[in-house]
Amino acid sequence: MITFTVYGEPVAQGRPRASTVHGKVRMYDPAKSKDFKKYVRLVASQHRPTLLLEGPLKMHVVIYKPSLKSFSKKKAAAAERGELRPITKPDVDNYVKAIKDACNKVIWNDDSQVVDLYISKYYSATPRVEVLVEPLEKQNTQLSM
């Protein structure tokens, strides 16, 4: 099991940008997303396993967005206790895209190995992202449709 915390304001994966260089289209990440990925990669590398994780993986991500300045003291206290949750954009999956991309070749070979993903989003006076990655236990948990 690997756990790490990325302190600072979480950044969601931005839409790819495009530019033309010598008549060819070049796609790239927005600077804010690129910088956040570098920071996550740095933090994750401090917890890297001796061998990259293989096989199916389970990942838990808890996103703590900064509390809003407009919150009253009562609202801020409720947010800190987890009673008031952010339902604003960006979506939780956009936060996780950047984190999974940053962990490629650091924690695992490819983010396609993550087959179970649990994401939560909260407010906090200490913005951060908490990540837990572990190999998937061998069990059959398919839902029958």
C-alpha cells in the first residue's frame, strides 16, 4: 500500500490546448495543469516502490478544496467537519486525471491499471490531495446486471 499527501490547492486537469508550429498542430497541457502534475510526480516519487506496481490496482483519492472566503464562521466550521461538501466545478474525475497521469512510471506502469477508484471532495482550511494506492485483492465483486 502506498499513501501520500500533496499539499496545496488541488488543480483539475485542464482542457488540452493546441497551437500550430510549421503547419502542424501541437497539443499541450495548460501551464497550471502541467505544473500541478510535476508537483504530484515529485511527491509521489518520494513514496515510489522499488518495483513499479503491476496488475490491477485500487485507488482512493480525497480532495480538500480551500474553504470559501464567503463562508460565515458557522458555515466554515460545518465545511471543516465535512458536513458541507463542494458541489461546484471542477468535477472529481478531472482532479483524478492529473493525479493518475503524474503517477505513470512512478508508482505504476500505466494508469489503466487502476480498476477501482474512490474519490471524495471536501472543503478544508488546509487544501490538499490525499492518495492511497494498493493492489486489488483477488475477489469477484462484479455487479450482476
